[in-house]
Amino acid sequence: MSTVQHVERATWRDYKELTKPNVVLLMILTSVIGMFMAVPGMVPLNALILGNLGIALCAGAAAAVNHLVDQKVDQHMARTRNRPVAQGRVNNRDAALFALVLGVAGMGILLIWVNALTAWLTLASLVGYAFVYTMFLKRATPQNIVIGGLAGAAPPLLGWVAVTGQIDGHALLLVLIIFAWTPPHFWALAIHRREEYAAVDIPMLPVTHGVAFTKLHILLYTVLMFLITLLPYATRLSGPLYLLGAVVLGIGFLYWAVALLRDKNPNAPMETFKYSIIYLGALFLIMLVDHYLFPVASL
């Protein structure tokens, strides 16, 4: 009886929330830019449309598994307690079935209309986030987001491979940028939510090693990320507009990392987290504009 009530209360918005649409949107942005960076002209429409659709469906499937696995944790955290599975609006069976349908549909699209390498890399990313990170790493080590971040960093590579059918060093460089960006991005949020993570026994770095230690590592990773973002210019993937954007945006990120370390602004953790999202989107958009304004730099 209760299951029927849950199904009746579920709306399309609940299923949309299961896919973490804001996260998927940022992933698809980097995937699209990975596609355009792989070619000098226009991306073939089948790769642009079907490739990103398949990647987005698989990313949504991974997010739905995350909701399912983390429902008990979500119930005790202010940021997540109203999620549809945590509240029972979508029951476990329906959430699992929804994730399965999305994943199978996404893999089918990639295998049939894109290419097998993109499909298998996307599946590896799905498994890495939904199962390796969510089920194991998240609860096993304070380095969870560092190790598990590789799965979330894959979209530019997936987009690149969807167009070219092969892995390229420049595509891996785009992955490296997101990989280095993930720890300072997520640790800033973890500082803000450290008491909630502690209450549910999730060993995030601020919980296990303290806030001061985490702030220092945010600064160190931000410096590392800043240096890595200069590599597209150094390797002639990108031109002068990208270099200017990377430097200006990087200085902004360093400003917030230092503000965190100085500990004079109580809002610095969330401000850093918000800036980090704007930073990544802006960095990749500037890279895309540069790619077409300075095409010689990519030869």
C-alpha cells in the first residue's frame, strides 16, 4: 500500500532530480567543448546530438544510483534530505529501474550511433562514480574525492572520442584540468557541511584531518590546478585568449583559496564553492571561443 502511495506522489520533477540535472549540464558542457576542441571545423551532428545524449543518459543513471545508495545518508543532511528517494517519493525499485533504463538507453545510443570506445569509456565512468566512488571510496578514505574525481573528469575525453574515435593527449589534458579542479571545488563544500558529514560517518577531509588542514590543501590543489590550466597554451591546444582567461580566472580562484586560509570571512567556503562552478564553465567556454578565433594555435 505504501509503495503505491509513493508512486502516486512521484512526479516527473522527482525523476528529473534523480539525474542531478545541474551536475549533468556542467558535464555535458565540458563534453561538448571536448568535441569541438577535437576538430578544426564543425562537429558532425550525429556525434554532437547522439553522443551527448548518450553521455547525459549514462550520467543521469549514475546520479540515480547515487540517490539510491546514499538515501540513508541523504536523510540526515540538510542539503540532501528532500531528495526523492530519501523522502520516499520514489521507491527503491523504481529508482533502480529508472537508472537501468537510462543506462541501457545511453549505452545503446553510444554503441549503435557513435562508437564503441566512447560507449565503454562512458560505462567505465558510470561504474567509477556510481559504484566505486559512491559505494566504496566515499566511505573508505578521506581521499575519496581525489580518487573518485577521475570519473567525473571524463566528459571532455568522452566528447573528444565520440568525434575522433581515439584517445588523444590533448583530451587527457582536459581531463587533468577537471581532475585537479575537483578537490578544491568539493572540499570547499565539505568544510561548510563538515558537521553533517561527521554525523553520518562520511570521512571527508575536514572531518578526518580538520578544517585548517583542508584549507591548506585547497590552496595547494588550486595552485596545481592553475599550473595545469596553462598547459593547453603551452602544448598549442589553445591560444592567447585562453591563456588570458586561464590566468584571470585562476587568480580569482587563488583569491578565494587564500581567503579560506586566512579564515576572516565565514562565508568563504560557500563563496569558493560557487566560484569554482563558474570558474570551470567559464574556462571551458573561453577555450572554445579561443579555438575558433585562433585556429592556428591548435595546429
